[in-house]
Amino acid sequence: MKLDPRTKLFLAAVANGMIFTAPLVYSLLMVAVASILLLLEGKWKFVCIFFFVYLSAGFFFGQVKNLDIGTSGTIILASLFLMYRIMPACVVLYYVVTTTKVNEFLACMSRMHISNKVTIPLIVMIRFFPTVYDEARAIGNAMRMRGIRLFSLRTLKSPVAFLEYRLVPLLVSITKIGDELSIAAVTRGLSAETKRTCVATIGFRWVDFVVCAYCIVVVVMFLLRN
Amino acid sequence: MAISRVVGSVFQNPRSQFFNIDTDCELAFGCENLGMNPEEIKQHVENVVQEFHLEHLLGRSIFNLSGGEKQKIACASVSATGPEIFVLDEPSANLDLKTITDLKEIVSRWKKAGKTVVIVEHRLYYLRDVADRICYVKDGQIAEEWMPAELEAKGAAYAACLGLRCMNLEQLCEGMVRQAHRHDDIASGEIDDIASDKNNVIASEAKQSIIFSNLTFSYHHKHPILDIDRLELPCGQITALIGHNGAGKSTLAQVLCGLLGSWRQKRAARKRGTYLIMQDVNHQLFTESVLDEVLLGMKPQDEKLALEILEGLNLKQYADNHPMALSGGQKQRVAIGSGISSGCDVVVFDEPTSGLDYRQMLAVSATLKKLAASGKTLLVITHDPEFILNSCQSVVRMEHGKVVEQYPLSGNENQLIKTMTGKL
Ligand SMILES: Nc1ncnc2c1ncn2[C@@H]1O[C@H](COP(=O)(O)OP(=O)(O)OP(=O)(O)O)[C@@H](O)[C@H]1O
Ligand SMILES: [Mg+2]
């Protein structure tokens, strides 16, 4: 099931818009498409984990809503709630980032006559997440050999130190990744002036129409709700 | 005009030149940027896939490739664009010897097609027949220049004193055998204590070895990457783990160290105490100072013991330095130090000598020998025959996730070289 990158962008845009302006139901509608698409890609593990976390978080907030927990408690709860509201957008973004190939994306952007100056940073972003994930995995491995695990007495005693061990090397390598990617672009001949061709075939097919129509229906429903 | 039209370059670390997430796109990427038409690109890609034998790597995510496989893709994707000038920075660092032979063929094909090829390299033997000129760079200047035959005529000792790797694998092997005999007769100078260590080790070897059983693993449920019933590592010795690219060596290392595998395998690994020194040691160092690095893994933190460990690794004067400010070899030693301090008996190294010149290789070899002499059991993944002949006592060969051979090194040197180069 291959979607055109333009459809994916549209999907991501609508999902983001819904999450910040519309009631919960609308973002759930977007989650539904994204999960179906992810399931079709065979990423059922991710979908299961997401629904588990999302539903239990929803349940948790339902329980906690009427309790009186003081100011600091409310602040923490509010930020958790914000994360909870953003989660649907993350699923959609996850779908877009993990299933879009670099060359398809480049091809569709050039078909929309968008300058490389805009496209290349976007591409670097798409390429950035999996690289960071890979890096984080390597660092996590190194930590585990040292006996620094999330679920251990030591982490419980000093969670800040754990975060430091985990994040500092990651930040160092993230700065490196950015540099490496821009160097890679130059040596492989990708720059603002290149006129490129593409072996991937892109184009709208019926799936794209279905997904776009769905998104439009959701938007219209939202606009006409009262 | 963009320089990438004329010059195709392969970096030392293939990761830093990938721009795509999957192999197919990566191979076509350079051509697409040149604006070739799609039919032509497909033809080019098909050609390099055949030349480099990449059929099994098509359609994979580049994050899921082994080190050598990444390097092959990097070389192939540059080759596909067909530039006039090729600049390769240690293209063979992670390749097995058979693939290096392929690489050699490809380089000579480029040469025939009138391309200019510049290769920065430590391994010289495969370039013996293809290179026209060898330049030796020192302090930023070309200090010497030879034809390959000239350099070879000067003899192995001359090359070694410049820090160059051997020019001829067969000779290397004979040389090693001769040297070994000499060691048996007369023990001399500094080699003396290593040699006697070796003898001690051999004496104790008969007593013990560590046995791993049921090492199986698969990334996806389809087919197993690892399928080993029994692996035996002689205690206090250095064992080399060899095998073709993608054989599953790094995977085995991670399973042994409890980074991959089932919950049961992980628990067994934790109990046993196995430590992995990764190829990219930068991933393994994350504190502010060398001393902290060693203290981190200790159960009761004992500064005196930590300093002793650093002393043993010649790092005492750097105890307060930031680990990232050290040289590559020093970083590796810091990582080893952290392994020792976490009390592991088995230390696994993933390609510790790839991309090192002869001198640095000897330094690593000396460190490992010292470590083995202190009673640790070492398993070293490597594609470097010179290193194996220099420091290992036994060899394990893997093929497609299985251990196919296991033998002590002494007496089997010729066999080792032959299997590694795929001439058997
Ligand atoms: N994360 C992963 N997901 C899926 N497959 C993987 C992953 N990592 C490695 N593989 C595959 O498993 C096989 C064994 O990989 P491994 O890294 O163990 O090889 P290796 O023997 O270390 O090779 P090399 O000499 O090239 O380093 C390879 O075919 C590789 O493509
Ligand atoms: Mg490997």
C-alpha cells in the first residue's frame, strides 16, 4: 500500500491542524486512518503499543480530573495532558517519516515546483529521526553493559544522572549527524541547483483519493459542526 | 560545475555518506542527482549490483546492514555514477578478504576504462597488482613515492618500520611461521615476556575453557541469523572470530554480551559478565573524565583500584582528561578499562584494528595480549590476517550464522590465510 508523498503531507497537515484546534474526536478520526495505514505496512507492534499507552493515559486523566492535587501537581498533570493531546499527531508523523523514501519525496516536491532550498531541509529532517534512533540504540547498548538500566536501583536513586548519561552522548552525536548529512548531500551531488530525475514512480492512485477524501470530510465536518 | 560530477568519493565511515534510508534508493541516488534518465539509471544500478554481488542486499534498510555490507553499498553507489575520478578513503576497512578481491577487480576495471583512482589505504596487498604509484604521506607532505614492485623489493622490515602493512599475504604467513619457530628457540628482548606469557597460557589452556551453548537469534522471525549449538573459548587466550561480511559475527558478539536475544540469553550474559568493545568506541564513552569512565561500572566505587586499572593501560596521566579529547587508540583503551572495572571475564572486540596502520595495530595487539595475560578471555572479531597471526592463539570461523571451524592457530597459518581469501 503505497501512498503518494503529497497525500502523506496533506494527511500530516490535517492531523496537526485538528489536534490543536478541534475537539478530541477529530484527532481520533485522524489516528484511525494513521493506524490503519500503519497496520497495512505491517507495523502492528507500534500500533498496539500506541493504543495501549494512549488508552491507559486517557483512562488515567479521566480518573484524575476531579481530584484536588495542589498547584505543582496540576502543573505536572497539565504538561502530561499536553503530551497526551499531541500523541495522535505523533502517530501520523511516525507514519509519514518511516514510510517516505527520500527520492520519492524529492520527486514529488519538484513536481510541485517547490525549490530545493525548501526541500533539502525537510529531507534532512526525514532522514534525521531514524539516524538518531539508531544512535540512541547504540548508546543504550553501551549503557546496559555498564549496568545502567532504566529499571534498576541506581536509576531510582539518581534519575538525573541516568538522564545525563543517556542524553549527553546523544546530543553530541546529534550535532555530528547534522553535519554528516549535509556533507553527504554535497558529495552525492544534491544541492540547490541540481535538476534531478527519479527512478521512483509517483502519482495519485485510488488509495490517495480515498485518504484525501477522508481528510477533507473530516475537515468539513469540523467546520460545519455547529 | 559541481565537483560531484567529476569526483566520486567514498568516505572512511560509510555511515556519513548515506543519504537514503534504503539500499535501492541509495544506489540510484547519485545518478538521479546527475539528472540521468531513469532507464539509464536502472541499467547502471543493475550493473553495479552484479559487479559487487549485492543481490541479497537490495530493498534493505541501511540501518540493518552489517559493517561490511554498508561499505559495499557505499562503494557501489559511487561506482554507479561513473565519475572520472574516484577517491576512496579506506574502502576495505570492514570488508572480508574475498570482497576485497572483488574490489580489486572493480578498481582494475575502472583503470582500464581510463578513470583516475586515488585510494587512501592501509591494506596494501590487494593493490599490489593494480596500483601504479604508492605515495607515502608524512606530516602533511608526500615523503616517499614508489612503484609497488619497488616497495616490495625493499622488504617487509622496511615497510614495517614506516608503519606500513604487508604487501604480500603469502609471504606474511611464511614469515610468521618462521618467526614462531625462532621464538621457540631463542627468546629475545621485549618479545620475550609476551612469548613466555603465551607459553604459560598454553599450559593453562588445557585446564579450562568457557562454553557457550544454544546461541540462536533472528532479527525477524523468518530465518535465523545465528544458529550455534556450542562455542568454546579457551580461557585466558585470544580467539579470533572470522567469517564473511554478514556472517553474523557482530550479532554473535551482541548476543554474547546480552544486548540482543531472548530474556534468558540476556540474563545468562549478565551473570557471566561479558563486555563488548564496539567498533565505534565513541558510543561507549559518556562521562566527563577518564577516571569517571572507569568508576562508572564498578559496583563499590573504588578510586584506588580504578587508578590501578588505568596504570595498567598506560592511561594514568590522562585520568582527569575528557575521554572525547583523546586519540582513537586511547579511547579504545579507556573503553577496555571500563570493561575491566565492571568485572567481566570475557571481553569481545568488534573489529578493533580496522583502519589502523601497522604500528597502531601492534599497539592494540600488545594491549590485548596484556589483557589476556591478566586472565581475561578475549574474542576478537576481525578481517585482519596480520593481526590474527600477530596475536591470536585460536580461530573460530563462522559462515551464515553457524560456526563451521574452530582450531588453534599454531600450525594452521596457511589454512587460515587460504580460508580467509576464499581460495580453499
Ligand atoms: N538490526 C538488524 N535488523 C535486521 N537485520 C540485521 C540487523 N543487523 C544486522 N542484520 C543482518 O544480519 C546479518 C549479520 O549481521 P552482522 O552485523 O552480525 O554481520 P557481521 O558478521 O558482523 O558482518 P561484517 O563483517 O560485515 O561486520 C547480516 O546479513 C545483516 O544484514
Ligand atoms: Mg560486524
